[in-house]
Amino acid sequence: MTIDLPLYWRLFLRRLPVMLIFIICGTAAGVVAALRMPETYSTSARLLVEAPQIPDSMVSSMVQTDAVEQLDIIEQRLMTRANMIDIANRFKVFPNIRQMEPDEVVAAMRRGTRIRRSAGRNQATLMTISFSSEYPRVAANVVNEYVTLVLQTNAEFRKSRAENTLQFFEQEVERLGQELDRQSSAIASFKSQNAEALPDDQSYRMGRQNLLQERLGGLMRDLKAGQSQRADVVRIFEATGRVKQGAFAERRSPEEERLNAARAELDNAKAIYSETSPRVISLQAVVDRLEQVVTEQKEDGTAAAEAGDVSPEQAMLDATLSEMDSRLKTLQEEIDTTNSEIDKLQEAIAKSAANGIQLASLERDYEIIQTRYNAAVSNLNQARMSERIETTSKGQRISVIENASVPQLPSGPGRTKVMALGAAAGFGLAAAYFVLLELLNRTIRSPAELSNRFDITPITTIPYMKPPKERGSRLRRRNRKEPPPSGSIMPG
């Protein structure tokens, strides 16, 4: 593709007056706009995020918020619609604020406000707040109000979080305490309802069961021996008419010996167990029954001796049989009682395993609740200390390094930049004018255009011969969109 530079140079010179008009108009507009723009004053304040005054190794605050995140939260709360409108109305930031819509006020306040933050590794976290206004004192007042809101928002934010954390752990400790009490009551109620089948007394029940089984065997032997002796006494009396000498004494002696043995065993049990122990209660019942048997035997012997209407041998036989019957009855009662106690122990032993599993579950839940309760109490103490730290402003805080002062010199507008922008706009319009004419003009004006469009090579060109009238009207032709053809072209 070939570009005819001489042609475009002639076109540039021919269109230069109109392009100069665009450039002059743009530059003039920029100058007028720069001169008519009011002066603005800008001021700023610098804030610093300070580390906690009390080391975290001693007391750690529960408000763990990153400094950059905290500044983001504060910035969002500061730039709310309500704050912008309130500050604009309070300090009369705009002269015609009564005629402005709320959205316009908010947009203008946000345009005039600049918030910059700087933070980095091993660097302090800083925040710079600036505001631009036509009035220097208004700019200073607005920035100082921003600083006040930032400090107030930061203090309320950290204090609110500390108080909410404290309130949460207070409620958690109270809730877990109530749950702990309910679990303790459930364990106590379960133990009370299953006092005879608790796993803690399983070893005692097993030993008691073995002891009762051994005693049951002895009682069964004594019962059989007593029944055999009674039959022997009756047979001897029927054969000889007499009772075996010493039979009465022999029948009474074992009861007294058993009573003495039972009392000794009861004394030993009282030395080991409490009065409410099942073993002590059982032994006490045995002693009471033996004492009653011995007392009845003595009364029967006395009554038989006093009766004078029977022979001494018959009285001795009656007393002996009465004693032996009483003893056999007592042995049978003890056997029944022992069997009943063995059945109860067997049932308790069988229930003890299931009760142990259920009791272990209750106690495990109790331990879990106790662990959570202890952790909640520890967190509650830490939350109380954290709330105290935030209330006294001993934790992380934002401090003012430099307050906003009333500016003495204007900071804007940048008139030079506005003028430069106006001139650049004029040049842009001139270039757009030149390019637009080229895009709209589709005529062939040079051999190079002919070759580019039809892919041919002209043999020669015939110059355009200007008439005398056209020579006099050269100036008028320059104002046309297209220049007259420079010559006739003959294709080869």
C-alpha cells in the first residue's frame, strides 16, 4: 500500500484554517473554564493504629480484629449516607445546600472526601483523611468531625464487641450450670432408684452371694440333722418310755452358739460398713430372729417344767419336741429367707451390668458438661478482663497524630491542567475533523489511490488545466470538501 504524502500535506495545508479554529476554540474554552473555577482549600488529618498497651502474653483481648480490617469497617461506617448529610447540614458545606437534593449532597461530600491508608510488614498502620471545600474553615471542621467520628466509632466498635462477648459467656455459663445441675439430679435419682443394683457394690454382692450359699448349705444340713434327731427321740421314747438324757441341753446349745456367732459377725460388719449398709441390716435381722428363737425355747422349757398334770418323761418329751420343732421351723424360715436374699442378689447382679452402662453414660455426659462449663468459666473470666481493657482503652486503639488545620493557601483547582485539557480537546477535534473528511470522501485523487483501489498501474497522468475563472476563485475552492482533480489519469 502506497501513501501519497504530498497529497495529504496539501490537504492538511488546505484544511488548516478550520483546524486552527477548533484548536483555538478548545484552548479558549479551557482557559475560560480554568479562570471561572472557584478556588478550593484542602486539609487533612493523620491517624495511627496503636498496638495494645498491655502485652498479649499477660492479658489477651477478646476483640481480635486486624488493623486493616478495622480501618475498612470504620471507613464504611464513616461514609454512610446519614453521616454525609448530617455533616453537610451541620457545617453548611455547600452555600445552596437547601436547594440541593440529598443524593447530590452525598455525592458531593464523597467527591470531596479522600481517605488513604498505608500499612505493611513491620510498618505502622496509618490513615489519612482529607476534605476539599471552597471555604478553608469548613474543610478543617469537616475533617476534624471525621476524626471525631472515627475515634468514636472505633471505641464503640471494640467496646460493643467486648460487651457482646461477655454477655454471651455469661449466658453460656448460666446455661451450662443449669444443665450440670439437671445432670447431677438425674445421676442422683438413678442411684436412688437402683441403690440395690449399682456397680459400685458388685463385689460385695458377689461375696455376699457366696456367703449365703455356704450358709444355705449349712442350714440344709442342720435341717436334715434336726429332722433325723426328732425322729430318733420319738422312736427312743416309744421304745423305752424315756427321753435321751441331755437331749434338751444338746438342742439348746447350737441355737445359742449360732446367736453368739451371728452377733460376732454383726460387730465385725459394723466396724467395716455403715449402719445403712445392706450387709449390716441383713445380719441384724438374723440376730433378731435368733434372739427370738432362744427366748421362745426358754419360755417353752419353763412352761413344761411348771405343768404338773403330766409325767416328767412326757413333759421332757413335749419340751424336747417343742424345742426341736421350733428349731426346725427357725431353720426353715432361715432357709426361705436365705433363698429369698440369694434371689434378690442374683437379680441385682444381673441388673448391675445394665445399670453400670447407663450410669456410665450419665456420668460421661456429666463430665462432658463439666468440661464445657469449666471452659466457659475460663472464657468468661477472660471476657471480663477483655471488657475491662476495652472500657479503659488499654487495648488496640486509634490515636490522632496530626489534627486538621485551617489551610491558608488554596489547593486547587489546577488551572494549568484545565487549560492543557482544553488545548488537547481542540487538537483532538481538529484531528477528528481531518479524519472524518477523509472517511467521507471516496473519490480518487492521485495515482497512488488508483493503484491501491483497483490494483493497476497507470501509464501516465495528464495535469488538470485550470480555466482563468477557476484561477481567480482559488480561495473559494479551498473551502470545498474536495480539491479539484490534479489531472486526468489514463490506465494502462
